[in-house]
Amino acid sequence: MNLSAAIAEQRIQQAIDEGALDELPGAGEPLALDGDDPFMPTEVRMAYKVMKNAGYLPPEVKTRKQIAGMATLMQAATSDDERSAASRRLHYLMLQLQCGRRYTPAIDAAYFDQK
């Protein structure tokens, strides 16, 4: 155990002995884990919770959302040009998801400037 953990444990035990923690709300009740994934490894659970609270989405999830949006856009397209552009974008996003690579704006801009 490192020094900071030992000091924290000592202070927590001191507070327990003094009764400072006796009147806390929820004392003696199980913790409400607010939808934590029980199948997620415990060593990464807190990191994922922090990222979720910060609004972070993994690149794969962002790509999947874009794919869903592109499919809707293709159905709403009114011209062949719009439909073709949306189809190219959809195929690109599906390829990106399969390859698992991160978004690279320089490559993507050159890809979409093609006609």
C-alpha cells in the first residue's frame, strides 16, 4: 500500500471511530450503482463512467451514429446526385467501421472532393 492510501485509510478509520460517518444519508444501505454495467471489468468501470459523464463517445459509436444518419439521408434524397453522395459517404463510413481506424480529416476531405 502506498503512503497516500495508508493516510486515507487512517483518516477514514479515525472518522469511523469518532462517529463522524454515522449520520450520513444512506448509512447501512447498499450502494445504488446507477446503471453501472455489471459485466464491465471493475478496473475500468470508473474510467468509463468518467468518460460517459464527460460526454465522450468512442469513435466506433460515433461512426455507427453517422451510418444511421446517412441511411436516413439516402432515403430522403431528392436527386440522384444527393443519393450518390450519401451512398459514397455511407460506404466510406461502413469501411471505416470495419477497419477500425480513427477519423482522419485530410484523407476524408480528399475522398469527398472527388466527383
